[in-house]
Amino acid sequence: MSTDRRKKRLDRKLKAQSDGLYALSSWTAMGYLMFPRALLIFGLLLLPLFLDMYWQRVLCSAGVYALLALSFDFLAEYVGLVCLGGALFIGVGGYISGTLNMYLGWPPLFCIATATVTGAIISTLILLPSLRLRGIYFAIISFMFPMFAVYIIIALNVLGGTEGVSGLETLQNIWVEQYLILGIVLVSLFAIRRLVNEDTGLILRAIKDNDQAVKASGISITAYKIKALLIASLIGCFAGAYMSHLYGWLGISLFSMDFSILPIAAAVMGGMGSLTGPALGAFILTPLSETLRGFGQLRVVLYSLILIAFIIYKPEGIMNYIGRKYHQFEHWEKF
């Protein structure tokens, strides 16, 4: 090897350029910046083409969990609200969309759009009195609401009771089902990433770190928490509305604790705070759960061991680890 060349890590120069205004100054910097994003986008969009119908349906379910994991990571890491109410978002969105379709005969896409907005407003109003709480206290309150909803439906025997409501209109075909959820995952991911890098994101992180200092600056921390909760609710309620038309059925299982617990596991595995990591974790955990289904109850043990291994040996998560290694990639450079 010629002595006028040396190895140099990418993060010594290109990362600094790509994090600032000079990312467009060279094709190399643009490629360095765009490659991971392009890999994510095209990887998700091309994946359905290589799967059979069963695994395509599993991919749709993974997209639902990815949205829940994304909303959980956004609230926990950027606002300081550990929300375990993923099942609340799913249930409210699913029941509103299914009810509109069953009793009013509205088409699925219109039902999903209406349920997303309406459900987000209702979910935000439900959790609004709890916004003054933080940490474990807000987490406990948000975890209890899905249980309240289940027992109210059972006690009053409304909305189908324990049997639920079947015969809902589904989406046109499997391709619409897949690319609708994958498209929303990508749009939500990049929209939230853009939000947290703007002034609003700076204020939200400040509220998480020291809400009293933000309050002393004359900024309403409650107003910003409501906005953040509404955004997370929009994502979660869309997932619930979509799921009701994915299976053509709604019932109290939409309030299942799986929708509150699995997104947390996905966030831990994928990497908290990275936004992309929790979504990636959901796309790994959901097929893994289906693969282990043949082990019966032992599936839970294997599933738990995998999560424990990640927490102990890779607490930073998959995405943070991959990102760190990508930035440390060495290339030959002339003196």
C-alpha cells in the first residue's frame, strides 16, 4: 500500500458535515447521509414482494406494532412521558372505525381517517388530567385505562360485548393493506424526526430535562405535552383503526396488554431514543413471535430470554449499535 494514503473514519469528517448545513457540499457527504435512509425506505417497500400471503399479513401486524413503538419512544425519550397506553390508542381507534363502518356503512379508508383524528382527540382528553404526573405515576395511570375500557364494555354489554363485532369491510387487497401501513410507518418516522429537530423538539426535550425551568421561561409545558400526546395518539389510533379493517373484526382483544408491552420490548431491542430503532425492533419481534408460536407456552420463555440478552449485552439497542459502527467505518484517504 502506498505510504501517501491512510485510513480515516467516516465520523472524523463526513459526519460533522452531514450534521450541519454543508451536507450538500459534496456527493460523498450526500451519499453518506442518504444511504441509511434509502436502505430503510427501499428495504421496507421491497420486502412484501419476497413474502407469501401468511408472512405478508404478519408484516402488516409488525407495522402496527412499529407505530406503537414509535409513539412510545417519542413520548418517553423526547417528552418524558412513559406512556403504557398503547392498548388504549388501539382500542379507541379500532372501535370508532369499526362502528362507523358497521352502522353507518362508511368505506374503510374514510372510517380509518375519521377514527384516527376522533380517536386521538378522545384519547388525549382521557389522559389529559394525568399530564401533571411524571415517571412511574403517569405510566401506571395510562396502563389502567385499557383495563377500564374492557370492563365497561363487558359490564354494559355494548359494542358487541365479549363477542365483539364481525363482518367489517376490509381493505381492497393485501397490497393495499401492506403499503398503507408501511407508508404510514415511514411518513410517521420521518415526520417525528423532523419535529424533534425543530424548535418544538428542543422545547419538548427541555420539558423532559427540567420542566420548571421551561415554565419559568413563560412557556406552557401543559400545552406542549398536550400537542405531543395528540401526535402519539394520532399514530396509535391509526394503527387501531387499520387493524379493525385488517381482520374485519373488533372486540375487547383490541385493548389487549400486548399492545402496551410489546412496543416497549421493541423499543428496548431496537434502541431507545433513535425513533428508527423501535420501529426496527417491532419488525424483528413480531415475526420472531410468530416463528416461536410452535413452541407453545415455551415461546414466552424463549421470547423473554432473547429480550434479557439484549438488555444485558446490548442495552444500547440494535439501531444505536449499527449507527455507531457505521460512523466508525474506515476508508483510505490521501494525505
